[in-house]
Amino acid sequence: MKNLKEYLLDAASKEKNQISAENPYREIGFDQNKARLGWVKPVNFSQIRSSLELILPLLENKEKFIFIGMGGSVNGIKPLLSVFGRDKIFTLDNLDPKAIDNILSGVDDLEKTLVVAVSKSGTTKETQLLSQTLKSYFSQKLGVDKWVKNFLWLTDPESFEKLDKKGWSSVEKMLIQFDGRSDVGGRFSSPLTNIFILPLFLFLNKNFDKLEQFYLQFINSQDTIRNAAHNSVLSLSREDDFNFSPHVGQDLVEYFTPWLAQLFQESLGSKNAEKSVKTIVNFSGSEFIKLKPDFNFREPVFSIMAQMYFYQLFIAYLAGRWNINFVNQEFVEKYKKKMSLLEKSDKESENLLSGNVASLAEPISKKIKDKHRFIEVVLYFVPDQEIVSLIQKELEAKFDQKITLVFVGSDWNHQCYQAAFADKTTFYALIYLSSYENRKFIAKERIDENLETLKRIALATYQTLLDKSILFVLKR
């Protein structure tokens, strides 16, 4: 009988009916009948070069780049910022107008700035809103005909027509995958699609030789990475819980955490009724399984690529061992349906809890249960570090027997919601502001539409996690 490594490699890039019945990935590597194992086998570098050469004219004279997307569409880019800094490439994944303001404040010349919107479906709500907001701004500043040279969409081939219908017909589009397929889900799209390779290419000043060096180094280390991931799964006992603590270098914690949280939470969360999933990077708690690759690649970019592939393979092998479909996220559909209902309703939510940070603990204490070992705070705004620290301090003082985690939404909905739906160990405090500051770069009508959507996201999340959450309006 083949081992999990062989089964996974055999199933990669195949259709369901081409895979033998004994191979577990015939069922758990597909989202219904959609293949999702295209990330397992890297393509030849010649395909990467050809893909990038198509957009070289658009990249000419561009010096700064704004990547827009949710979840895996931008989380895989963030670790590169730890190596190259935040002055050239920015990531945008928050509807709070402060997020756009922070980015545009660092952009000196719009003509030399390229906005790269990333969405497999082309219809991701937040990505469309943020892209339309920047489109309006660039059009106003550069002219109604010139702005198109400052936008690029990264998407799947079947989404081109959808984007055209949403007003992007004149904008250049680039395929996420080098082979033109659409068999890679968002959280598995780095480092082996344009979502990761394009920003790396830009950081390397469009140097194909340097890019090829990194890529070939990665190709030549595949077997080492696969063996490390397989051995890590085999070392687990059958009784191990799904609480994991991936360990990364201190310089990577801030940048790698969103990607790792999404990979683990979406892939394993709510897939096994007996096992809740929690992922805390560099955590030393005894109930958490420490994960760290048993290889030491020192070159920073290559190390990031190797670690990403290691953790993806670990998830795939673990899913094969436990017979868990690790590529779908069926419970996210419940949240999306609630969002759709709220968008069609004119009713305002009633009796919302509100107050300052000091009053946050009281409504939590009235609803939280002993079984809740974690408090997950989701902030539907761009917070100052002072606010994050204050919330953490208040809740840790009040609930000293529980672990408090703070996330920034609405990207949280694209990282952790799948795990939250069936999680019996976590209480959720969902928070948005009583008022958001008007920012100097964005028209008021755009701000209003974005913020209404942001509040609906918070409300839809609350209504689908009703028995283990509060929705709190933080007063300025």
C-alpha cells in the first residue's frame, strides 16, 4: 500500500475519476468535484517566466504596488514584507477607510503606482469594494482614461467575464496559476502561484535570474520538505487534539501569523465534531502541539517558501491520516447566506451592546461558559496598538484562566470563521466602532458603502455564532 506522500503526489493535477478508489485524496482533495491539489507539484520555471513576461509592459515605470485581497489572496504576500520592508509593496484587506488612508499616505506618485486586485472568483465583496474605491480615486486624480494603466487583476480564467461585467473590461488580467488551471484554493496559493511569485519578482526588481535561483533552490529541496512534513504527522498520536503552535523566527511572527492561522483553521476547523482547532504561533502552552520543520534553511526568502510548503504538506498528510476534507470550507456558506439576507433587508440591528474598553468584560462575563478556554476578539476596524494592548490587558485581568487572542476583521472572516462555526472551546467578542473617521483620500459615498458592508459582516458573523459571541460597539 502506498504511503500518504505517494498518494498525494499521485492525486495532484488529476481529475477525480482518474484517481484510484484506494487513494484518500480522491475524496478529501476535492471541493465537491473541483480539484484543489494543483499546489502539490511545482511547474517548470519557464511557465513562470512566460506568465510574468505578459505583464512586463504594465510594470514599466511602476515603483509602488498595492495588493488588494482577502485571506489567502494577500496573506501569502505578508511574510515577504519581513524581508524586504513595507515601502514598496502594500497589502490592503480592511474596509475601514483608515487602511486606505495609511497606504495612500505613503504613495508619492500615483502614475508610478500599480493596484493589483486578487480574487479567484472575481466577486469577493470586500475586494471589489476596495478596488472600486481606489479606482474612483485614481480616476479622479489621473483622468478617466488613464487610470486603467494603474490596475491589474489576478484571478482564475473563468472569472474574466465576471470582472468585465463589474466594470473592469479595460483592465489587464493575469492568471493566478502559471498553468492556467484553477485547482488551487486561496490558502494553498503561496508560494507556487502568482499571488506569491509576482510580489517576489517585484521585490527583486524584475530580475528573472534571481527569481529563478530562489525557485530552483526550492525545487531541489522538495523531497527534504516532504519528508519533514510526513515525519511530523507520523510522530503525532491518534489522540492528539487539533491545537497547534507553529514555531517561526521572531522576525516572522507578525507577518506569518495570518497565513498560518488561515491554513490551519480553514483546513481543519469544524471538520471533526470531536476536535476543535486553535492555532497560536510560537505558543508554549502544554495543550498545544509544537510544530517546527526539522530543516534549517537560512536564506530568508527560500526559508519562507520552504516553511509554507512544509505546513501545507503537514495539513494534507494529517488530513489523509484522519480522513478529513482539508480543501473545502462548507460552513463559510452559512455566513455568506446571512450576509446576503442582511443586504436585502432595510432593518437596523437593535439593542446593540456599546461602551468603552473598560465595559467590554461585563457583557462577556454574562454569556461566556466554563467550557470556553479561549476568548477571540475580532476588531472590525484598523486599531492602534494601544487599543489592542488595552483590550488584551482588560480581558486577561478579568478572565485570567482563559487565553485571549485579538484579530483584525474582516479578514478574520476569511481566516478563522470556518473553525469558529463548530468550535465549542472559544467565545467571540465582535467589535466595531460607533463612528469611523472620514479620511482625506476617499469620497464620502465610498466610505459610507464600505462601512455599511463592514458592519453587516460583523452582524452576520454575530448572528451565525449567536450562542457563543457578543456584538459590541466601541465608543470613541
